[in-house]
Amino acid sequence: MNKTLHEVIARKKAVGDFLLSLYITAGYPHLKDTPQIILELDKAGVDFIELGIPFSDPLADGPVIQKASQIALNNGFRISHTFEILKEVRQQSSIPILLMSYLNPIYHYGIETFLNQAHIWGANGLIIPDLPLEERGLFTPFLDKYALDLIYLLPPNAPDERLHAIDDASTSFVYVVAYAGVTGRENSDPIHILPFLQTLKKSLTHPFLVGFGIHSHQDIAFYSRYADGVIIGSAFIKYLEKVTEKNIPKKTREFVHALTSPPA
Amino acid sequence: MSSSFSRLPDTQGYFGEYGGRYVPPQLEKVLQEITEAYEKIRNDESFQKELDYLYKQYAGRPSPIFHAKTLSERCGGAQIYLKREDLNHTGAHKINHCLGEVLLAKRMGKKKVIAETGAGQHGVALATAAALLNMECDIYMGDIDMEKEHPNVTRMRILGAKVIPVVRGTRTLKDAVDAAFEAYLADPETIFYAIGSVVGPHPFPMMVRDFQSIVGKEAREQFQEMTGKLPDYLIACVGGGSNAMGLFNAFLEDKEVRMYGVEPSGLSLNEGEHAASLTLGKPGVMHGFKSYMLQDEEGNPLRVYSVASGLDYPSVGPQHSFLKDIKRVEYVTVNDQEAIDAFFELSRVEGIIPALESAHAVAYAMKVAPTLPKTTTLLINLSGRGDKDIEFVVNKYGKNYGL
Ligand SMILES: Cc1ncc(COP(=O)(O)O)c(C=O)c1O
């Protein structure tokens, strides 16, 4: 379990506030942009960060994040850069950072070695979209030792017993996937999962954040009524496509501002 | 003897430490449904009867075993036999699991089957089964493969399938698998993903193996009838590993039968010039399962290559990884040139043009036969015919063979 992550969630919950989390692919758009982007997101009021470790075959990701991952790999991104990014961010910010990676890069790096490094450089947790609940034993023996939370994904088609199993295994929050599919669907209508969100409100003992396909202030307004927070990924990645290197700080702030304040 | 192999995989889909179901959780529910539906039809007489009927009256099973006497004589050693999967309808072993998968999809009330294809053989077989059983069919294929294998693209289209070009990543088989998974994730309730080999998350490696196991079942009986014995060696090429598992499965308990899986060493054993996943790979997780895999030091799959498009995949079916570790099957390599030699040799001395994939198995048999006594028997799974390859082979290699 990670204290900082828990405190951030608890603080927000205590005042009935909504959690805003942003996903960024490490090493994208340019190899060295990531620490600055994270620091700007922190200043703009984002509650925590999902830092995506690029992988060539990201099964849960749609075209936008696939492309960003490929660009980052082409930029020469290596797993060790993840720890350099953490090191740089931690000199100025304690914003919780969850590392998002597919299983194979971590498996290949060595699971305990990776978790140890993540801990040393100040990561707060992990999201591994292709790690089934049944295989969490690969990670759970090390989580307390390295003060990390493992976050599980809960899909809208999960049967009841699955929902409870995921809730039981969770230690901080549950990541609710808004629709069956890959990240970044543009026309996902959140109204379809309303009944599911209402069920979750009643049956989950942990807070839950919704992710996948969320891209507008409107979406956020909707989810803020039914969930504890949202995670935004593809919309931000796509926005960064058009941003030049020197504009990144300003543009990052503008992006968050547009999401969090009602359209004029 | 109680069977130590026939119980694999376990209920979680593991063959030893390999296999499993490493997928985004959105897919867990449907994979569980497929597993349950499959468990039901596995013991359902009416399903098996329907499948047997199609095997026999539609696909042309059983496929014969042929004693390649001239080839054996020319090698000057062991006797070479061919299990003629090339004679099946659509020209390869792939029809065996496609008929099974589409029948199952139909029973589950699915509307559409989808799949990836490399050389196009699995795509053609699936499009065929889908046409027969009145299902929609979408095939994902790297645009580089589409160009190389355009007759198969045309075939799929004639059969009513939609061929969707994949332009991501390496634009070949690995990325076609990614694209098919992406489509599957978006609509797992109406779609059935009919994966093309003994790969992917549980239950696919088990299910495709079982549907392919007809090959070994027939061969075991036919061979004994022909020779009064079991074969001494089994030889099959290994891409994902479906034709090899299909043949090997019936013989796993026969300790005296030695088995060889042949991987492509392409141009060389240098990175990017081969697809010898078992020979040079390390355990890893990709496309929903754990197995030997060719990967860089960061865990990203490596580029692969083989003259045979059906063999160039950077991983391999999990049961093969298990069989390698316990040393039940030996995995060896054959390079492009050896496969091309075998392609022409079999064509010219036996009048059988093999698929380039199958030519790898033939080439290995030609290598070992001379080192063995005349009484030793080798049974090759001749997994497909070479019609799809002729243009490419003649253009690229013809002049060295008088063409
Ligand atoms: C004729 C033939 N043999 C073999 C293969 C390789 O697949 P597998 O290893 O699953 O048998 C293919 C794949 O396209 C093929 O077309």
C-alpha cells in the first residue's frame, strides 16, 4: 500500500471532491518532454498521473495510444527512462504516479527488480492491463515491501462475482473501464453504463475511477455524479500531437483548464 | 498407462508454466463462455457427428499417408512417409480447426467470425467454413502480406469474406493478431475470434489442438495398418504450431516415437532474419499467453522473417514450450535455402508441390534420413500444398532450378 496515493484519495473524498487523473505515454511526444508535462499537470490541479511505459503491442489500447507508444519507442525510449522521469519529477513534486505497463516488459525486466526500482524512484502504484486477477500473485508478495498499490481494471461486462473479487483484491481504488473495447473510442455515450455505475456505487467498498473514451468537460460532468473520478488518456495524447515542444507547459495547462471549467 | 499429457492444459489453461489467459479484463467473460461452450460440445455427440461429417464429406478426410519411396531412396537412409494434409479442401490442415471453430461459433449464436492471417491459408480456410455455415467473416491481414499473397486475398473475397488491411507496426502477422484482438475487444458478444493456430489465451491453444488432433489420430491408425508399427520419427513445421500439435498429440504417450518440430532459421540466426522462437527465444507474455518468444531486452517482440509467411511469428503455441522444456519434442531449424531445395526436390521426384511451410519439415527429413538405417521410418506432416507459393518461388529462386 502506498501512503501518498491513499492520502490524496482520502483528502478528496473527505470534501466530496472528484478525482482527476491523466495518462501520458512516457517518452512522447519527445523523449525528454515527460517530466515537464507531469509537473505542469500537477500545477494545473490534476490529482494523479498514469505514466504509460510504451510497448509495441498494447492489446488494450486504441490507435491513438498505439501510435504514441510507437513514437516513444522510435524516440529511443528504454524502461530505464521511466526511472529517470520519476527522479526528475520527484525533485519538485509528490503527485502520485502510477506506472502503467503491459506485463511482458516488467516480466522481462524482472518483476521484483522493477518494483524495487519503482519504489526507489518514487512511483506509487501500478496498472497492468493484461495481468489477470488470477495472476496477481506474481506481484502481491512485493507490494507492501515496496509500498506500491496494484490497481485492477473492472470491465462493464463483469459478472457479479468478478466485481466482488476485484473489489476484494483492490487496495486503493478500482479502475472502471467505460465500455468493452480499446482506449480512445470517441463516440462512447456514457449513458449506457449508468446502471452499471449505480450498481458499483452500492456494491464496491473502494472508490472507483472511470477511464476509456473520456474526452470532454461534458463527460466529466456526467461521471462526477456517479463515480469518484475519471482517468483521461487518448484525448490528452491526441491533443499533444499538435503541440510544439516549447508550447508544452502552456498547452498542458490549457487542456486541463478546458476539462475542468465549464465551456464559456 | 494413465495419460500425463491428455489432461493438459489445466483448468486455467496452463501447460506447465506456459499458456494462461493474459488479456484485458473486458475479454475474460467471453473467453470463459467459449471455454464452457467448448467443454460442452467436446462431449456432445451431435456436434462431433456434424464435424465428422464435414471432415469426411466436405474436407475430404481422412487424408492418406504416402510412402515417398523415391525421395527415401535418394536420401539413402530412413523411409519417408507423408501425411497428406495438402490434399484437404483449401489445401492445408487449417480447414480442420476452422470447421470446428465456426461450428462452435454458430452453436454459440455468434453472427461473425474474425481472424488474423499471415500467408492467407488460415484466412481462406476460415472464409470457406464461414461461407459453408453462413456466417459473416472478417480477416485481418498485414498489407505487406496482402501484396505477397494476393491470390489468397482474392480467394477470401470470392468466398464473401472482408479482408481488412493492417497498416500498423510491422504490417505482418503479429500486427494482424493485434488488429483482430482490437476488433474482438470492441464487440466480443457478437463476434467469435477464430484464432489461426494453437496460440492466444485459453481456451484457444487447447481447442485448436483438439480440432487438429484428427491428423494424428488418423495417422496413428493408418501408419500401423501400412507398416504394422508406429513411426520412429514424427516431423512437422512449427509456426504457431497447429499442424505439429495435430500430428504429435496422438503419439505423446508413445515414448518410442521421437518428435521433431522444425522452426524457420530464415536467412541466418541473426536478429530479424529468422523466426525460431523456441530455439532462440525466452519465455514471455504476448497476445494473451505465456510462451517462448523472440523479444528484445526490453520485452518488445522482435522482427521476424521466414521465406514461409505462415511461419514468421515471434512466439509459439504454449504446449510446444512445455514439450520443449520436458524434452518430449526436439525443436530444430531449417533455413530458407534448405526449404527451397526441399520444395523442388519433393515436386520433382514425387510430383507433390509442398507449401513453403511444409517444405521446412521435408527439408529436415532430408537432412536426417541419410544418417539413419533403412528400417527407420519418418512421418512428415505435409501440412499444405504449394499452389499459393509458386509465383513467388519461381520469381525469386527459379533460375537456380532451371526456370
Ligand atoms: C501449410 C501451412 N503449414 C504450416 C503453417 C504454420 O502454422 P502452424 O504452425 O500453426 O501449423 C501454415 C500457416 O499459415 C500453413 O499455411
